[in-house]
Amino acid sequence: MAELKVGIIGIGNMGTAHAKNLAAGQVKGAELVAVCDINQQRLDWAAENLAQQVKLYSEAAELLNYAELEAVIIATPHYDHPPLAIAAFKKGLHVLTEKPAGVYTKAVREMNKAALAAGKTFAIMYNQRTRPIYQKVKDLVSSGELGDLKRINWIIDWYRPQSYYDNGGWRATWQGEGGGVLLNQDPHQLDLWQWICGMPIRIRAFAAEGKYHQIEVEDDVTAYFEYENGATGVLVTSTGIAPETNRLEITGTKGKIIVEAEKLIFKRLRISEPEFNNTFKGGFGKPECWQIEIPTTDTGAEHLKILNNWVAAIQQGTKLIAPGEEGIKGLTISNAIHLSAWNDDWVEIPYSEDLFYQKLQTKIANSSFEKKTTESRTFSVEGTF
């Protein structure tokens, strides 16, 4: 089987990592044939470090017109993901996009429609779905081992100093990034949340903008979720808390799962809580609980697993670990959190995508930061902007 000819749009941090993996032959059945970046320094790096036959482009439209290209990886700032993917699908290319799927679901929905119309393989870099610890959590929930969901709590901190934000002109701006901790740090957690527990039906959230940093977007969020069956959830996330916490608790009628410090603990009830509640005749009491540490082995190479899975799906029909169309789900939660905080009210899901877009445009227009540069729209594709 001939090797799949792959191009990369955006060779910043993640794009460079993907280029190195492809160049080193770590992605079975794939060959890197072209890269694109508007930053000449990154193209100079590519010329020095990649094979001589790899084509170098400064415009995405030129790369997408390269006749030999069969598939493309999109590793650009967030706003560019949907329009670049749509342009690639129109060229008949397979697509793998970095997370998040985009900034607002209205654009991502159009991307998903283009993917369906093209009939090409579409994946998203939700590499944390490959982690054995989260795969086991999903298995425990999906199989019914945990019973019916009652409560989900996730505290996830990503400490970032002010210098982190000062080093990137497009970061932490409404125009450049479209959000803060929700759009930059949390896409994986929001994806895992819905992948494991499903989608909530409404959200009430509070998102403080520039609480701990001199930035215009949110750096501290608390969100409350409600589910159709009555289950609830609380997400607490920030880039201003040190030391950091990363603790996920999922409680069901048959016990509780705790994920923290790379350990998976299952506090399993011998009989379900509803059964105990209905049958116990004493005063004080609680169901017998067995604490089990479930072994999982972190095999690493998460990004490579997604890359190899994408190529195998194209060439052999292998089932995708992270279908690109599912990127809209975590983004829906993110958008709903923002909209709830902006309106200081509950947000039902589905919500008005037009309203969210209008609110986002107001945020961009009222930006007080002098970062409204072309960095917010780094790549242009004819007919998409």
C-alpha cells in the first residue's frame, strides 16, 4: 500500500511535533510531503530539519492546491480550524485538526457538514482518549458497573504565570484565541467529560475574566451542570491556582470513581445506594463499600496513537478513536459556560448559536488589549474568510 501523503498547516509547537513524528517514520503508512506557516522562521526550521523533498508554503491555499496531497493536519490558532478544514474537504482531502474544534459551534457545525459532504476521514486530536485510565473510567460508566450517574465533580488547575500570556500575542485575547482556560487548557477535559458521562441539559456558570492575570479572557471558572436523569456536575478550573489540583470524581448508584495523581480508585458499593436506602431498617447506616485500586498502565505516545489511528482509518477503515465531528460536543459545553456567565443566567442545551456568536463579536469589538493583529487570522484561504 502506497504511503498516505500528508501536509501540515501550522508548524508551531504542535505542528512541529507532528512533523517530527512523521519525518521519523513514527506514523505507519504516512509520509510528510508539505508544510505551511506564515512565519518565515518556522519555514527556515523546516528547510533545515525536514527532508529536502518536503514542500514549503507560506499560504494555506497553496498547500491545499498541491496535487500530490491526500491528507492534512491543521495545527493553527483556534479560529482557523473550521475554515481551513472546510477548504481541505472541498479539495477532497482527509483532515485531522488540533483541539479545540473551533471557537464557536456555529462554525464547527459548518465544518461537520463539509466533512459529511466530502465523505473523507475526519479526526480531532483528543489524545487523552487514548489514556488507559480514562478508557477504564469510560468502561466502568458505560458498562453499568457504576450504576446510574448521580454526581460528577472535576477540579482541574493549570497554573500559568503572567509571562506565559505575555509571550504569545494571540493568546488570552477574544480576537486571537476566543477564550481563556476553557478554550486553551480545558478542551480535553470537556471532551472527556461528555465522552464518559454524556451531555448535560443545562448549565449555570461563573467565569471571571482577568481575575489572576492581566488578560481579557477567563482565568477562573466554576460551572454547575444538570442532567436529564437528575444527575449534577461541578467543574472548577483556573490558571491562577498553585499548587494545582486535578481530581475527577464520578458518583453513581453503585459507588464512586476517583481519578487523581495517575491513580484510579473505585469505591464499590456491595449493594446499590437506592436498594440500601429502601431496605435498611436501622437508624444510622450506610452500604458496605469496597475500595479497589484499578491498575492502569500509561503507555504514553498519546499524539502518535491518534495520528496512527487516523491513518489506519483512512487506509484500512479502522474505527476512529476521536472522530472530528465529536469536537462540537465539548465546545458546546464550553460555549454554554461562557454564555451563562455573560448573561448571568441558566443556559439550556441546545442554546442559541446565533446569540453566542453575537456576544462573542461584542467581546472582540470591546477588547481593551492592543493585540488586534493579523495573528488572530494567521492563514487565509480564498473564499472562507
